[in-house]
Amino acid sequence: MTIRTIKTKLKYFVKKINLKVVIEYLFYFFVFIFLWQTKLIIYPGDSNYSEIALFANYILLSIILILFFIYKIKNKEKDSDIDKYWVILAGLDFFIFLSILISSNLTLSVFRYILLLLSIGLMYVMINFKFKFKKIILVFLLALLLQAGLGIGQFFTQKTFACKYLGIALHEASDLGTAVIETNNERFLRAYGATDHPNIFGALMFFAIFFVILLMIKNNYKGTKATISYLALFFYSIALCVSFSRSAILALVISLIFLFIVFFFTDKKLFRKFLPIILSLIFLGGALFLLFKPLILTRIEASSRLEKISINERQEQNNTALEIISDNVWLGVGLGNYHNELLNREVDLKPYEAQPVHNVFLLIWSEIGLWGLLLFLYFIIYLFKINIEKLYYIPIFIALFVFMLFDHWLWSLPGSYLFLFFILSLTFYFKDDNLSS
């Protein structure tokens, strides 16, 4: 076979490829794998906050973006008028760019900026391609099912394993810096799943529970489908419990109460579907409380040595963040540079002790300045305004607010932007409300 023949056949094959189908199923594959932190470290850092690496999920996203733009050019698609949310994002991008110019670690800031731009690109594709919402959610739930199984296994065996190909780190209950619950001189490892922290794992399980509930009330599942739905709901709930994430549990409790009130006063049909679900969750919650009572009370009462240390550390982190903000009100210290700023200010601080402030709003203000924070808040509020037509989708924003108020992971880690913009992009599908069969 000559080279000319090979080229001819290759061109013929390329012409026959349905680019739209390729993009669609590559995206579903992306949704399935993007929570895994498979990476090739380029410049090692003293923590995940300061390392520079090639992430498999961002590489796959880049391929999807390239194919999407080829598809648009090939089909001569033109963008319509620029929507206001893109203008807000452009303003946010401008102040992020200014913060980079004064960053003490320019390379790290540029790296984080590239990840942020790719995440915005994810939003652009999800808004303009219009994937099937129900299929996205089902693939996402399947991905979270693997995470849930891994987390439950970690807690009940009190063991984790390291796998560089999946981006999973080894966590030992005896190691400093590992998330544990301490009772009567015993240390119990909290479930991590394949994430960097149990609070992230707990948040993922919140979204799993929420979307399963929506699928159950929007569809008339009976027989096998109803059984599978309840099993999945219980599985995710157990996984959330063994994360012992207070923020995730708080978000779930507030959301369930909110949904109960909304359905009771606005839609009796949906309320009748929701009632057995919430009663089942209350029953399961009671059983889990009895099973893990000492551990749960330790987390709630915050009376153990480690819980007191954690609370004191968070208060100190807030004070430190306010000091950094007071010195860098308008432009911040640079995107992704909060961790380095802590180490520069306190030379005796160990890398694992230099934790970002557990408040996304203070963290954003510290890194990209006041104007960046205001535009970020405006962006979130604007998406809420234009995309929420059904009240039962509001728990998505309730959860985001809780996680941002009490933790930092939605902004501090390399995968933060990807997850944040994925969830925000889903809100553009709420208006179609097509989760039913």
C-alpha cells in the first residue's frame, strides 16, 4: 500500500467521521473521568497548592475544545450576541490578569490562569453545544458511584491505597495532616474517595444525592428502576456520612428542608413523590447516627483535642486572610499565590500547615483583589437570576454558598475551577427541565 493510498483513505475516513457525535461522547467520557486527579508533575511543589502539572482531565478538555471549534468552523456557525455573563467573566478575567502581573510566583499564577481559562472554555462548550442534560447527570452519577464505593471502603477498612495513575494519594490515620476523627485516644480515618480531602468527597456526595432525588421525583420509576434509585440514594448517603463533612451535611439538611417546603406549598404531586424519599433518608440518617454516634457527636460538639485545634486554626486563618487583604486590597497577591504568601509571611510555618483560609470569598479577595471578588459574586448571582425558574433547583446554589463559606477547595486546588464551572454550566440546563424520560 503506497503512501498516497494511505493518505486518500485517511482523508475519506476523516470526512466520514461525525464530529458532532465524537464531541458529544468525548464530553460524556470527560464527565465520567474529570474528578480523578491523574497528572504528570512538571514542577513539584511543597503541596498541591503550589505544584505545576499536566492533568489528564484538562488535556481531554483541551481536545474537546479544539474539536468543538473545528466543528463550528466546519458548519460555519457564528456566535449570537454576547450575553451579559460573558461580559462579567471578561471583567473578572481582567482583574485576574492584573493580579498575575504582581504575583510573587509568576509561573504558578500563569499555570492557574491557563486552568481557569480552560474551565471557562468548558462552560462555553456546555452552553453552546447543548448536550443531553439527563445523560450528563446519569454519567456524572455513575462517576460518583465509583467515588462513593471507594470512600465507603476506605472508612470501613480504615485503609487507603496510593495509585499515581488515578491520582490517589496514600492516607494513614497516624500521619499528621490526615483528616481523622479522634475519640478516646483513637484516630478514625475519614473517607477521602479519590479526592484531596473528605470535605470535597462529602460535597460530591451531596450533589449525587441531590441529582438522584431530582431524577426520582421527575420520573415515574417503578420496579427495578425504583429499587436501583433508592439503593443509589442510600449508597451516596452512607458515603456522605463517612466523610463526616459538616459543611456537606449542613448543605444537605438545609436543601432537604427547603425542598420539603417548596413541594408542600407549590406542587402536591411532586410532594407526594418526595415524601417517601425524605422519610427514607430520615430513617437512614437515624440508623447511621446510632451506628456512628460517638464519631458524629465528636464532630458536632467539637469538644475533642483535634476539633478544638481545627476551630482555632480556622479563626487564625480568617485573621491572617484579613491581614493579607488589608495589605493587598485592590489586586490581591496573585492568582494561586495565597499558599506562597503564607510561607513568605511566616518563615517557620511548615508547608502542610500553610492552609488556605476556609472561606472562598476571603480567599478570592486575597488572591485577585476586591474588584475580582465583586465580579465573581456578581457572576454567581447573575447566573442564579437567569437560570433558576424552578425553585427545586435552588439547592445547587445553597450548597455552593455553604461550601464557599466554610471551605476553600472550590478555588484553592488545580481541579477547583473545573468542578466549579461544570456545576455552574449545568444551571443553563435547568430552564429546559428535561430530566424526565
